[in-house]
Amino acid sequence: MRVPSYRLHRPSGLAVVTLRGVAYYLGKYGSEESKARYRKLIAEYMATGLTPTNGKPLSVVEAVERFTAAVVRQSADPANESHYRNALAPLLQLFGGEPVASIGPLRFREIRAVYPALGWSVTHCNAQADRLRRFLRWLVTEEQFPAEKLVAIKALPRLTVREAAPGRGSYAPVSWDVVSATLEDCTWPIRGLVNFLWWTSARAGEAVQLSANLIRQDGVMELPDGESLTLAGVWIFRPVLHKTRAKGHERFILIGPRGQKMVHPYLRPGLAFSPRDVTSRAGESYGAVSLGRAVARAAERVGVSHWHPHQLRHAAATRFRAAGGLEVARILLGHAPATVTERYARPDWHRAAQVICEVG
């Protein structure tokens, strides 16, 4: 009798042996555990002619293969298959040879915990966890997975920023020495964005919207109540989209003399910080994510410590508070008032303009 071979199942990285037409997944290929399971199965097969029963539980690997063939490959979106493959990879690596019905909330958490280690953002981690849930939901409709377990898995809360990126929930200010060293290896629009964030305390998502038509260079601020203020010496940028827009708040970003000097070369038709050669890829622009990626790569190339663009906002906040106090820093950062009384008091924009002229 020929001895069935110990083989690698490449999509999952698991060891597999086929006995009488049925694939047995043994665990991680090359591991002592998988080899021990192989030897045990082969011993039983050689001694008794091991005949698998029709009631053999569906393994994780088999379930993934069925789902991929029946659902994923039928999608019209080519990226969909890649997303599902990446979402299900940790499931295959950790539990590929085990019955799919053994996956419960604890194992789901164990699988999901791998996602942040792959460098994914919290948003992408949660999106991939949703794909894993959809895979299990499909199995429920195929009567291959317990519905009550899916209910328990759906009850798990989504990952938070602190869970997905421990230590990144808050950022310390970045020093100008680190920033200036990084800028030496950045493209022209990235240098502009970084400088703008440094001098204004804007959020990256606000800065990428900057265009000439959104800036009042005469210092006139039109308030929501219909009144207007004139702030001498500053430019006023009013982004269309911002963090507190849904709450009905207005966002005014003051640009002082240093910021004005930096921004001026970028004020041309269209987005200020889009690439200069707009004929190559029309409409190309940067976003908060691509900015963070560009900064991280430049920092790595020049050999300085990793930093994130949001640390520029913290650095600006530190300067603003030192120059004008906590209330001025709050106004310039666009934070909502802390108390009910403060919500009814008009912000001291003149004092804020004075501070931005001193340090921005």
C-alpha cells in the first residue's frame, strides 16, 4: 500500500494529507504538531485502512475554499477577493485544520488581534473583521455553522484606536529638528502641508482642502450669527469639511505671518497642496492617510524617529498655550467649549489673532 504524502496546502500554509479522497489538515506546515498528527493518521490508515465517515466535520480550510468559490470569486470587484483573502488568512493560519464550528467569540478575538500587527488602521481592522463575520454568516445559511455562535460574535464590540494601535491613542509634540530633517526628503506639496500644519495647528484632513477661494486674506471673519469681525494681520481659512461639522460648529483656522509666507507660493487655482504637475494625473491630491504614509517613509529614509502629522498639531497647541493660555489654545485648535457657560460666550478671536501673529 502506498503511503500518502505529507504536503503543503499553499493558500493556508497548512500541512495536509489526503486519505481515500478526503483531505486532513494537520496544522502549520513543518511544525512538530502537524508531523505528529500525520504519523498518527498514517499509522491508523496502514493498520485499518482508515475510511473517513461522511459525517466528518467541515474544517476551516474547506469552509474557506467553498466560500471563496461560491461568493468571493463571483464579485465584480477585483479588490474584493484580495480583501477577503487577507481577512481570512489569520483564521487559516491559526485554526485551518480544525472544525469551522469550533470558532466562537474567543477565537474570533484571537483572529482579529492579528490584524493590527499587520499595520492596518483601526478602520481597516474593523472592515476586515466585518468580512470575517460575513464569511461565518454565509456558513450559517449553508447550515455549516451554529447560528447562536454568530449571534455571540456579532455582540463583540468593534476595535478601538487604543486596541488597534496601543500607544498611538495620544501623540506627543514632535520637535522642529525632527520635522526639518524629514522635510529634506519630502516632495514640494508634502513640505507645504507639513509646514502649514506646524504653523496653524490644523488637522491634516482640513489642510488638504486648502485653496485660494477658501482663504480671506483681508482678515474678515463672518460669524454664524451674521456678524463679522476684522482680525488685523491674519488670514482666515474656513474648511468645508471638519471634525465638528456634524454638530453644527463652524471652523476657522487663523494663519499668522509665518504661515502666510509659507502658504503664499502654493496659492494657485485648485487645491493648494496638490502636485505641481497636474497635467500628469489630473485631479491628483493628498489626503490625511497618504500624508501620514509619506511622512513615515521620509522619516525612515533620513533616519529620524517615526512621527505622525497629528503631532504637528500637538506642537502648535503647546506653543499657543504658552503664548496665550488654555482658552486661546482651545479657540485656535477649534475645540468645543468645556462648559455650558462657555458655549454661550463668544470666543476671544482678537486675542487668538494676537497670539497667532506672535507664534504663527
